[in-house]
Amino acid sequence: MKGGIYIIRCLGNNKIYIGSAKSLKDRWKQHLKNLEKGIHINNHLQRSYEKYGKESLTFEIYEELGEYNKEIYFKRENLA
């Protein structure tokens, strides 16, 4: 899977987490791994996961981008 901007949405409270990654598929797997271990860097997302469960989270591709360029990816992420 390509890189780009993504949104993790919690259906339980409709809050979102926006991020960017070189590989969207790999990043989603890493988020889930960290959430399952209880060590996610974002406390709000971790608490939502703990309260509503894995099934309440959706991973949405906001925008696919070309070759990874940190500056461009972060700029596009902040516009999402």
C-alpha cells in the first residue's frame, strides 16, 4: 500500500486521529499493535480504544501521496 494521510476514527465518540505514513498498511498495523499493548503515544486514542474496543476504530485513507517526503507529508497532514 502506498503512503499518504490517514484518519483513525472512533465510532464510539466520533473523535479522530490524523496522521501520515510512508506505508498506510504498515502504519495501521503499528497503531493496532501499540493500542493492544496499551502503549500508544496518543493518550486520547488509547483511552478510546480501551473504552470502546478495537471494533470501534476505523482506518480511512484521506489522501494517497507519491514518494515519501517528510516535509510534504506533514504539510498535507496538517491541512487535513
